[in-house]
Amino acid sequence: MTQTQIAPWLANSRWPTVPIRFLARLGTGHTPSRSVPGYWENCSIPWITLADVWQLRNGSTDVIMDTKEKISEVGLANSAAVKHPAGTVILSRTASVGFSAIMGADMATSQDFATWTCGPDLDPRYLLHALRAMANDLKRVAAGSTHKTIYMPDIEQLRIPTPPIKEQHRITDFLDAETAYIDRLVADRTQQRALLEERSYAEVSEALLPGVLTAARGRAPWPWLPNMPEDHPLVRLGYVCRLQNGLTVDGNRDVGGDAVTRPYLRVANVQAGYVDLANVTEVTVSREIAKRCMLRTGDVLMTEGGDLDKLGRGTVWNGELPNCLHQNHVFALRPELDRLDGDYLALMTQTLHGRCYFESTGSRTTNLASTNSSKILSFPMPLPPVIRQRELVRSVRNRLDAIARLRRELDHQLALLTERRQALITAAVTGQIDMSTASGRGIEG
């Protein structure tokens, strides 16, 4: 694959482009055999693996100082792993493609990384910025069906613009200052977005359960519910709602002659507060099973398992797909419409009371949690008259719509900042910005 195919924008460079390996020693890493215990004893050498990529995802970490795992001198000596010197630039080339950083100490890497140890004519910081300029291009051209990979022959051909070393220093000083400023703006907007999420949570809780947040401080999970107004009796969900189980997908099932093919919802389709229909699977089952597992408009969907903080969050099905079925790991709750409004139920699961209930009753494993039909139907909830429920829903929606508008604006700003950061790096490393007149923050012209 040619460099033009990988990063066409390099054709606009003011400076000639050359393969990185002409200016830096190209290397990679290795994993010592896991079957030899002695290779993994007395480990002291920092060893960069894909488990460390989380540090690099936001593009604001330039130097990697610590690693999740380490290898031993014995493991290093008996494998193809190499201890690279501090200042070596790394690039992830498999699975999580295109993330880069500079080693802050002597380190080794797994085979999932390419490394460049720079010579006197290449500033590691400049190389880092150049690699980040082509990060999106590398992700685009990565090959492989299961794990995307940039293969070493393509890594060998990667080229970068080559301004004089003093110009490289000026470019990196400029970009360090400008990207740090953009990163601060991104951090501020991200924090604002997190505060909006908290605000949404508080608005729902306070609207449906007035005073709930004040009552909750330092007390049991739901001590305030017995003190709700008289027209808000505490009712077990199973008394006002029927639960429908979904179908178990079995490719070996004999569906017989009276078979139908229908779309069906999986756990991945049911998100907190919305249904994701970007990727909906179809299944062929008997007409009888299809009838038994068909969703109806107004059903409230809940997943059996997932992240603990999302467990039990209801999402209303509004008939987005006709004749849609649901998997057995997705429960469909069908309210008695004269006693329970589906939107009220969905919002109640998002209150502090709902979160306390489902998180305290959920069965937990290492990374996930699960619930079951009995726990869902035992959910105790205040039940005002259905007319009042709908009034509360309208009030909450108005508040949440205002918050959603602010969230969309913040998302738009974050997208623009990301584009600005990428465009700035690309322009600087190709010489489209004149460093003699650039107004880098804290950088002299």
C-alpha cells in the first residue's frame, strides 16, 4: 500500500516526505511464552500491551510512564521482545489501531506495537504529532475481519514530512501549546456534559418523588416512599403489569412448515432510554412462537443483564418495527393501561429509588450484573392515578428536552474541537502554517 493511499493529504507537504525508518530505527515487540512460569517471575521491565491503550485514546497523553504488566529479564532474554530506550515512539497497530505515544522510560512492547527510536534528524515529539495526524487514515486502511491490523510491510512504508530539525522543534512547541489549550476546552465541555447527565437524573427523581434527594442523604435505600401522598400508594409492579418473556434463539430448532421470519430485538438493541435499531437481526420461528413473543406498542423493555448502572432501566417500545419479536434476555412489560402509564414506569426506573432497587437486588459478577422476572415484578413503586402519571411524564419530558438541547450543543462543540485539533496538527506538520508568524500560546515567533 502506498503512502498516497494511506494519507493523501501528505501530498500537500511543503517538505519532502521520506519513510520514517530512514530517520528512526524501526522495531516492534513480543510476548514471552506464558507457558514458562520463570519468564513471568521477578518482573521489573515495563511492557506496553493493548491493555495500556486506554491511556492514549483521548490523544492528550504524550508520554507513557507506567504499564499494566511487566516482564522479567529472563523473559526478555528468551523471547523476541526488545527493551527500547526512553524517547522511543510507539504506534498501536492491531485491534486498537493508530494510537501513539512516547516511552517515558526504557520499556518493551508486545507485538501489537511498532516502535521508532529516533536518530539525530528526527524529534520524537514531531514524529508523535505526525503519527497522530495520520491516525484516522491508519484506522481506515487497517485490514482484517476480526482484528484490524496494520501489517509491518505497510508500517515500513510510512512516510512523514521532513523539515529541518530546528523547524521540527518549533512545530512541536507550537502544537504542544495549541493542543494543550484545545484539550483543556475538551475537558471543560466533557465535565459540563457529565453534569448535565447528573442533572437529568436529579430532575426525574425530584419530579416523580418530590424531596427524594434530600431524604436520601445518609439514610436507607428508600425510606421516604411510605410517606408519599395518599393518592400515591406503594404498589408492587406485578399487580399492575404483565411480563412477557422473549424467544430463545436456536438455529437447530425445527420450525415446521408454518414458519415466519421476523425482526427481533437483542440486548444490544435496548439501551438506557432508547432503542438502537441500527443493527436488527431477523429470526425464523413458528407462527405460534412469533405470536407469543411479539412486541406491542407501549411495552416497556428491560434487559436481563448488563452494566450495573443500567440494570432495570426501562425503554418504551413505540412500534418502530412492525411484527417485531424480542430475545429471551429482553423482558417486555405490558402495563394495565387504566392503572399504569408505560412512560411513567420507564421514568420511574430512572429515579434514585429505581436505581437503588435494581442495583441492590441485581446479581453481580466481575463486570456485569443481572436481574430476573421476579425481581422486576417485585419493584415497589408509587402509583398515583394514571391521569396524574401522564401529567408528571409531560412535566419531566419538558425538563429533559431542555437538557437534551444543551447536551447536543456540547456534543457539537466537542466534535468541532476534535476536528480543529486534527486539522491543526495536519497543517503544522505539512508546513501549511508558517511558524515564523504562528501565534502559539506561550511560543515566541
